[in-house]
Amino acid sequence: MDVFEAIQNRRSIRKYKKQALPEDAVDKLIEAARLAPSAGNVQPYAIVIVKQESLRHQLSMAALGQKDVAEAPVVLVVCANEKWAKESYGERGKTLYCLQDTAAAVQNILLMATALGLGTCWIGAFKEKDVKKVVNAPDEMRPVALVPIGYPDESPAPRSRRAASELVYLESFK
């Protein structure tokens, strides 16, 4: 599958088969994240791989009861390392660059998962403090996304998108 096909085929999956993921699949997802672009190549992110059922359940509760977090065989907790970003770029690094860089890593995970025939969902609705507690995150690590991963047990239709004419401006917003 080429990149454009992965972009077109990616869907938010919220139902997963009760089937374990091969280790090499998880390794490929991590490698895809590792290769994401980052400001100054700081790579201010860390990923916690959560497989234990009790911890996935706790993450589900932290994610406002979203069941798919508990039901997926693997959940990646993708965190921004605010300390590394701030050391390199000051306050802007902490408040913006590390979030942009982490988002790029998450997008790479989603696209690689699609290419591997896996389903994912980018989850941003969660209580950060609770997620940090579940994964024992140090103070400088800010959870940015939960990414449940598994073999999809649903095939959602594509959702509507805005037309390019609504999103793109030439030279300025006027």
C-alpha cells in the first residue's frame, strides 16, 4: 500500500477482534513514530506500550470510559517530553513544538497501522493526570494521545471532508 492509499484508507476504528498483534507489527509502528520529523531533530516524545488488560481498562476509564481503549490488544500512550523541547527551544518548544512533533509521530503510527492492515483511533479525550498515573509518567512527560491498536472488527465508511476550496487560500486570507 502506498502512502496516499494509507491516507485514503485510514479510519478511526473503535471495535477490535480479540486477536493478539505480532511483536514485529508493534515494532514497525514504533519505528514509524521514531522516523517522524521533529523541530531541530529533538524527537521530544516517548511511547508507552500497554498490553496488560488491567492497565488498558484503567486507561479506558481515564479516557472518559471509551471502551475501545480497553478492548484493543495494545494501546500506545504517546507523550511529549516538555523538558527536552524546552531545553532546545524555550517556552515555544514546550508549548508548541513538542506537541507538533508528537502529533507527527502519532500520524506516522496511524498510517503505518493502516498499511499493516491494523485499526487505530487517535484518542485525545482523556484526563492527563490519570493517564500519567497509569503509566507512571515523570513530570516532564505530557500524554498527548492514546492509540488503541488491533485488527479491526468494523469497516466504517469514509467520513465527509471539507472541499479544498474551503481550506486553501492563495497568498493570504483575503
